Amino acid sequence: MRHMRVCVTAPLLLLSLTRHAMAQADADHHAWIFRAPSFVLQPGVATSNFVDRPEGTSASTAFNARVVTAIPTTLPRTTLVGIVQWTPHHEVADVNSNAPSFVFGPVFSLFNVPLASLDFDVLDSYGPAARRTDNAAYTHKLVLEGDLAFKFGALMTNDAGSRWRSLALYGFLANVASGLPSESSRWVLLYGLSLPIAP
């Protein structure tokens, strides 16, 4: 139950803070670095241990649920994201699992064309700790990630204002650069469907 409260309240908190900041900026009539946020549901799967896997382990794939808040900025090609991610019943060597993670940081657009986009992310993942290296249940981890999206929604509608133009298939390759035992595989592949919620 505690995990579900985290999954529900974190995106709502991000929305509230962003709306408050934008309202304050409008009231002061000053330029504001943040733009209106968007919210995306990303059901999919996560595959771990597919390269550099520890001895005696094998690759594992499990359902992965993600709720993403994306906040564009006035900085060129830069967006801030806040993500609640949960992979229930996913057993990964040396990592406490079956608990949600909160991921946040900047995303840098490398290219963005009507049907595809490629981003590079520098993220802080506050999530389940490694079993053998940490006493705490949760720790911060540096995650470097490449994000590729095929935006097939643009093929389904010509309405530029439709949210469904952002419907996409995604494939993310993540490297957990810190916070894992040295012998652990640091690579995770995330892939699935990106469903726009709002606006």
C-alpha cells in the first residue's frame, strides 16, 4: 500500500509544484524557464543481465510501469523529467526489488523529427538498494540513458493539436553508473508503449 501511495502522489506533487510555479511567473510578468508539463504513461518491460551478467545468473525480463512528468525548459533541447517506475516481482541479482523508484533529471534532445527522436538522459534514480553494499532500503544511483522513440501516432492523425500524435514505441538503454556492486551488470533495456495522458 505504501508503494502505491508513492506511485500516485509523486506525479500529482510534480503537477502541483509546476502549476504553482507557472502561475507565479504569470503573475509577476517575468520570463520563466519552465514550460507547461506533459504527462505520459509508459507500460512496458525491463530486461536486466543481458550483457556482463554475474556468474550464475541469467537475463531476466519483467513488466515495468512508468509514469513520466516532462517539463520543457527555455534551455535549448533540454527537458526536465520526473518518473515513478515500478517493476513488480522482478528479481535482479544483488538488488532489492519489487519496490518503486523515483527518477529525475535533465533530458537532452539529440534529434527530433516527425517520426522519431533520440535523447540522452543524466538521471538520479532513488530506488531499491543493492543487497550486499547498502544498509538502507533506498539509495541514489547515477543513470546514463539513451532514449529512442518511434512516434507512430503521427501516422494515425493529421491533427497537430491531438495528443495522440505523441503515441510512440520506446526503447531505452540505461547504464547504472553508480550504486551497484562492482560485479553486477549495469545495463538495463526498457521498451514498451508511450501513452500521452495530458495535455
